[in-house]
Amino acid sequence: MSGNFSFSFSGDDIEDEGELNSAAPNASESVQPQPSASAFPVAGKPLLPATSHDLHHMLAQLPSKVAYGILDIDLDGSGDIQLARRELWDVRVQLMAEDNGGETEPGLGNHDVKTGVYEGGFKSWESSVDLVKVLSPSKDFLADETVIPTIIELGCGTALPSLALFQWSLSRRTPQKNSTLSIVLADYNPTVLQLVTLPNFILCWALHQRRELPLLEDAFSEGELDLTPDVIGAFEEFLSAQKISLSFFSGAWSTEFIDLVSSRKIPTTGNGAKQHTIILGAETIYSPFALGSFTQTIFSFMKQEREQGNAAEALVGAKKLYFGVGGSLDDFVARARELGANVEELREEAEGVRRGVVRCSLP
Ligand SMILES: C[S@@+](CC[C@H](N)C(=O)[O-])C[C@H]1O[C@@H](n2cnc3c(N)ncnc32)[C@H](O)[C@@H]1O
């Protein structure tokens, strides 16, 4: 994205009070960024390097408690899903308590994006909700014993699509029968992964398991979850018992990033089950630069999977046009087709800011 600008809302994201009006989302209803002269990448400013983050280490850096709100997403008349997200004010409080200055942490002030510094991941964007809706009808693949699923969410931020898949998997999978579910979460900013992405997964698990584990019931109080060592330990044990792997990567999309993500330990194939990789990206193509590097990255992943005989597809949600900054879903579709992909339009939102979701795969 170009320069530092605000998308007509500051501090809050797609909803203010835990409610999302899916018919007329208010987040970037009037996306009118005022680009400055600079563009990402900022000249002379190196991009953040690709970095892998150890889950155990990240868990050890969590605060003693997190405050959360619930986002209720209507699944187009076929039920709904409630996703827990860490409150942004709670992130600010943590940073101030740690004397890092919540006000100075990029992304927690008034900017939705700060070029080359913070790329928007603290807040939830509308297309991430669209992706949840698109994923919902096929969620039963999570229970399919013939599939080894890998989810890679690029530019995940609060990670609503991956969170929804994780939540659905909790009530569908039987670890005795199912193979490992691998969820890869990537954001430009490591702070986003540490401060919101990981806490959101813990909240999702804890709310789902609170009736099963008395220690969790005790850890909840009005809108807050205590992250005691026992709670953290139970989370890690649960993931391992359920054969769910969470991996975290930060840094700019690049060859190094692709190599790093590809070199992670991949669960072994068993019982004739087939690897199926779903790459997710919501609001990741909002500038010509982002569009180029994002497209290159998903194509590299899809090609790698194809070479290994695995199934792979990318689901991309974005606005039809990012005013003033370039980048659009149509540009992405054109680029992907030029590169030989099959592109299918899965969803279109005509109300509010026009946006859509497409599926992209290699023939
Ligand atoms: C507008 S946010 C969208 C966040 C989230 N997907 C959502 O929809 O709520 C854009 C995301 O893309 C990521 N991103 C943008 N440009 C990137 C780049 N060049 N390399 C890696 N990540 C990038 C940012 O980290 C950020 O999380």
C-alpha cells in the first residue's frame, strides 16, 4: 500500500461492539486512502526478512491474561459461527505495561497501514469474513480420512478464515482416524502473530473446550481468559493429541519466505490419504507490489504441490478496487489466468465496497 493512510476508521476494525453487519460492513465501507508519495517497498528500507517462529517460544511470551470479544458471522442463512478475537485495546494495554508504548506500536495508532512497517494485520478486514462464508459449505473435508489437509493463510492478521477452519475441525476430527491438520499462519509483522493471531487460536480452543476441562472453566472470567502455565500446557497437549500443527512465519513474501515455509516439517502421508493444500489470502492484493509478490508466492506453493502430486488451490478474497493505490481482484484474476491458472469466481459482494472471492488452481 502506498504511504501512511487511514481507511476512514481508526483504532477499530470491521465492527465496534462485537457485532458485524454482514450486509453492510462498516469497516472500510468508504475506502478512500490518501496515498503519500511513498510506496511499499519503501526505498532504502529493507523488507522484513522471512522468519519462522517457534510455537513453544511464542506461548512463553504471552501475557498472563487476554481480553476478548466475539464476532458473530452469519453464514448466508445456513447457521452462523462465533469467532473469538483478542481485543485491540488489550493489546495496547499489554504493550504499555511492558513499556513498549502501545501508542508507538505500528498498527495500534490511527493508521490502517503504515507502509513497510505495518501492513494492516491487527484489524479484521471484510474479505476475511467473505472467505469464512465461502469455506463454510465444504468444512466437512476436515473430517475426511482420505485427506491430509494443509491450510496456509498468507497475510493472516487476525486469521478469521483459519480460525473458522480450526474451530470447525475441533468438533469434526477424530485424531485416531484423521491425519495431521497443518495450519500455517503468515503475516508481514511478527508482532501481529504474537499479539493477535496466536491468542485468537488459544481463545478459540479454550471456548470450545471449556466444558471439557475444569481448568479452563476456572480460567474464564467476564470477557477474559487467564493464560496460566496450566492453560498453555493444556493447549499444547491438545494440539499434539489432536494432531493439529500450528506454524508461524513473518516477513515479506519472497523466495526466502517460500523456501522457509516449504522447508517446515510436513506430516507424513498415511493410509493412502492425499495431501490437499488450501492457500488463503484476504485483502492481500491491495497494491501492485502486494499483488505481484502475493501472486508469485501462491503460484510457487501451488507448483511445488503439483510437482509432488498433491492437490492445491488458493482462495483469494479482495476488494474489486483499492482506490488510489492500485491493485484489484480483477487484476489478480487477469494475472492468474495469464500464468495459466484456472480461476473460478465463488462469491461477489455488491453491497458496500464491492469485493469478491475467487478460487485459483493449476491445471
Ligand atoms: C489488509 S491486511 C489483511 C489482514 C487479514 N487477512 C484480514 O483480511 O483481516 C494485509 C495483510 O497482508 C500482509 N502483507 C501485505 N504485504 C505483504 C508482503 N509484501 N509480504 C508479506 N505479507 C504482506 C500483511 O501482513 C497483512 O496482514
